[in-house]
Amino acid sequence: MHISNGSVIINGRAIRHTERLTLMELSARFDEALVFASRLHAQQLRKGSAIPYISHLLSVAALVLENGGSEDDAIAALLHDAVEDQGGDATRQEIFRRFGPRVGEIVNGCTDADTLPKPPWQARKDAYIAHLQTATPSILLVSAADKLHNVRSLLKDYALVGEALWQRFKVGKERTLWYYRSLVEVYNARYPTPLTTELTRAFHELEALVADSPPPGNK
Ligand SMILES: [Mn+2]
């Protein structure tokens, strides 16, 4: 693919250029990751819905490509929940073997628990937020794209079910919102890009929507 001039988005930033530029073409590795992710998550649904889980992985991969991610970043986006939700360390090893260490390290950086039972929620989330302080741009890109798609799903589902939405979350409304607020802060500090701006806007929309709503049955 070639384009002659103008601006391109590279790693989340608009770059002006005047020379011919060779843009990325996705290879058979990407196709392999698509099928691998689809099979791995075939039995999984999105939280509190009948939506096949692959929809989330396709959306996160699309956001990564739209925001200047590389092929490795996009493959990692397709596989970012594979270790956590589908097989733990055995799946991690298969990802390293099939897609290489660059993809494997991004998936590791997007995984907050790979043991069952998972460690306690607060310690796990505190550790994940701390880890983002030193995470690579690729990890920040995939992680922020993941959270943007989750916040968009929350906005859509809140319109459907209202405050009952929070029953899907082990720790309920306030701590779930705290987690997203903390992540948005880290992305803004470490990865100030249009993707982060969009995530921040969507999260503020969610906060405004749910502010001061009483819990269900408490009106
Ligand atoms: Mn995810």
C-alpha cells in the first residue's frame, strides 16, 4: 500500500509526511490469529449478554489498527484475553510459539491474572495499574483500546438495563468506576493519543450518566 502525501497515524499520533510511504499490509499471521482467537473463545459470551465474545476481540483489534498499531499489536489485540479467559499458561506458551515474543509480551502486559482462582480483586487491579506505569507503547495501545470498547459496551448496556448493570460486576458500581477512572489517568499521563482522548470522553459520559442513580430496589 502506498500513499503519496498528507498525514498518517503512526502509533496513535498524526505524522505529516511528503514522501512516498509504504504502509503495513497484514500477513497470513494476522489471518491465523483471527481463526485462533475465534476458536479459543467460541464458547464464551460477553458479560451479561448473549453476544459472542469474539465481537469484543474484533472491536479491540479494529481500534488498534485504526490508531496506528502494527500487525503484532493487532494480533495481540485479538489474543489479549486468551491467557486470562482461555487456558492460562498453556495458552500463553502456544501464543509465544505461534506468534512470537513480541505478541506474547503484549498479551502478557494486558493480562492481570493467569491463575485460578484469581488473586483478590483490589490487589490484582492495583498491580495492573502500577504495571502500566512502565508498560510499552504497544501494551498501552492494546490496553486502552480494550478499555474503550468496554466503556462503549457499558454505555450501551446501561441504556438497556440501567443500574442493574452493576450486578454483573463482582465488586459493584463504585469500585468498577474507580478502576476505569484510575486507568484513564494512567493512559492520559503515559499515552496521550486520540485513542486516549476518546476513552476519556466516553468514560466521562458514563460517569455523568450513572451519577446519583440509586441502586435498584432502593428508590
Ligand atoms: Mn478485553
